[in-house]
Amino acid sequence: MMLSLFARRGLFALFAASALVLSACGGGGSSSGSAQLRVLNASSDVDSVDVDVDGTTEFSAVAADAVTGYTKLDADTYTLKVRANGATSTLVTGSYTLAKSKHYTGVVWGRSGALKFVTLPEDSDTDDIDDGYGQLRVYNATTDAGSFDVYLTQEDADLADASALASSVSSATLGSYKDVGIGTYRLRVTTAGDSDDVRLDVSGITINEHEYSTLIITAGTGGVLVNGAVLVQQGDMTLAKNTQARIRVIAGAESRGTVNATLDGSTLATLVSPSVGSYQRIAAGSSTLTVKIGGTTISSATQTFKPGADYTLLAYGSAGSDAAISLINDDNRLPTASTRYRVRLINAASTSAPITLSVDYAALITDVAAGSASSFVTATTDDEARVDVTTSSGGEYLFTQEDTNLQSYGVYTVFLLGGNTSPTGVLRKDR
């Protein structure tokens, strides 16, 4: 039975929200006395950062997933700048107020092109926590992964029967503290409103008596799965890194060949070409990936899957000597602008020459050979676009789709697949 001990405390929620607004927006002015500031580098792709306070480097070479000790500063309003370690250019800058006798953790998060910095207050009164309980709040430090529901349960609890500790936690949002009975829990983070879409699943999350903690959710490398870190108020941090990856199988074998893919003997997919499979979660790490076309093994080798990453497995060609696979790293992060979408082209048709993707007759991607994927291209949203795939040399039309709604913040892949007499085009919205 799940430990359902998550009572809301409105007074603490109001305090936490107000303190966050003050610290991030620079309200409050100067006062005498000292504040304490430490820095957590939760960035998805900046391995080491420097943080300047009014032009002085107070924190140097803060590694990813590391938190510094506290530095004492006069209570005042400061300009804080974050740089990649040793660089001169600033990745993010802002004005922040540090109040007298208060503690803050400055969290660097996001990706290098759109880095964020926020100061989380850490001075809630532990005497206000009931005996037998700790308190936990959630900060969503992602821009790519959407809104989340967060569950803390016993190890074998079914999420269908569980109540969320926090619901619909949107990007850059700090939730209120919730009572949690002391003990060790399984943490699961899901897409808001969909308990079947699990983005993080880790065990061993400990809640201690009379202790405030913040669960900070950060983006994985693929843009969909997430990581976690539990930061104790004025205390230590425990990482809750993802132990899974995602993979999908694409069948482009000629003559409607059947593609079977297994991972350490367990079936990933059995698809008749041409087909585009769906993403599924797998254990990260090294596993034996075996692929058959028409019952003939075309590849069996050890592959390493990185935690939090997304992959596309192509199987294409004929069942004979020209059959092949390609394992592609997928970057499913969202565009940074609301008027933009991202698109790429994948060629899984062995009979085609290199191909070109055009949108509204403008060539966005060119010369994609069989078995390969282009990089993503970012373009302006279009709700009535014409999408074409042609041969790069002669312009022969292989796929056309009119009145295509290429939505804001969309992530798309256009596939050209073998299997039929002529290559088959498929447009898939991945995000």
C-alpha cells in the first residue's frame, strides 16, 4: 500500500513562492549583514561554469551535477553572470537580491544556448515540520520536457493507484513543500496527466525527519527523459540520475521484409517494412542488439546506450548481402522560440539516391544517403506547408504532402523507407 502522506501546507507555499520572486527579480534593496550563496550546476550541456558576482568570480569551475559550498556575501542586490569555465562571454546574467541572514542555492540550468539561473531560498523553519515527517518541494528545471507529475511511492506501488506528490509542475516552476513520512521511496516522474509516460524511475530516495528538501528535475540528453537531484536545505545533494534510454525501430527492408530486433534476447519490435515503430524505454548501458531481416541475422553486436538518450534503429536493404542497420542518436529537444519547429530527414531506402527535403519548395536539407540521418534544421512555423522529398541529383519526387501543419515547438522527422516497389515517405511528429 502506498504511503499517502502528502498534505499541502499553504503558508509554506506562499513563503517559498514569494522568496523565489524576490530573489529572482531583485526586489528588497540593500541591508546590513551577510547572506550565504552556493551554486549548483544543473546544466544539460555546460560541463563547468564560473559565476561572477558584481564582476568578481566567486565560484569557479563548478562541474556539472556538483554543488559548491556557501560563500558569504553582504546582503544587497547583485548582478550575477554565468560563463562557461574560462570563457569571457556570458551565458546568462541577471539582478538578484540576497537578504540578511538568508541562505540561497543558485541553480544553473538549461542548455548553453538558453541557460537559466535561479536562486532557491533555504531558510524554512524545521520546527514547523511534524514529528515523523520531512518536507519535499519540486523545481522543474527543464524547458524541453514539458510539465510533470511527481510520485513518491513504495517500491512495488502501481501508479494507477497512486496519488501524485506534485501535479502539473511546469517549466521553471517551484512547487510548495509537502509532508512526506520519513523513509525510503521510489521516485517516478511522468508527463502531466499521463502516468503511463514515465520520464524518470529511480529507487532509494530517502526522506529524513524534520528536513526540508528540493527535488530538482533536469533534462536528459535526448530531451524527453529527465534526471533528478534531491537537495537538502543547507545540506547535501543526492543525484537521482536516469538509468534508462529510449529506442524505436524503423523497418525499411526491401520486398516488404520483416524486421525483428532484440536486445539481450528480449524483443524490441517485429515490423513489416515499410514501418515506423514507437519509442520504448530500455535499460541504459551495454547490451547485445540483434537484428534480423526475413529471419536472417544481419547484425548482432554490443551497443552502449547512454542514460537519458533517445535512439532510432534503421534496418534497410534486402535480406542478402546489402542488408544493413544504422543506430542514430536522436536530439528531440524542443525549439527555443515559440514560432519555430525542428525537422530532419532520414533515408532508410537502399534503392534511392541521396535525397533532399524541401518545405514550400525551399530545400532545407540535401544529400542524405541511404542509412543516414540529417542534422535537425529549425524553421518558421507553417500551418499549410508543402513537404517534398526528392532525389538530390535529378529532382525526382519521392514523397509529397500538402497542407501540413508544422506546429510551433514541434519536432519532426521525415522518413524515406524501403519495402514497397517505390520508396515510401512518412512524416512523424516526434514531440
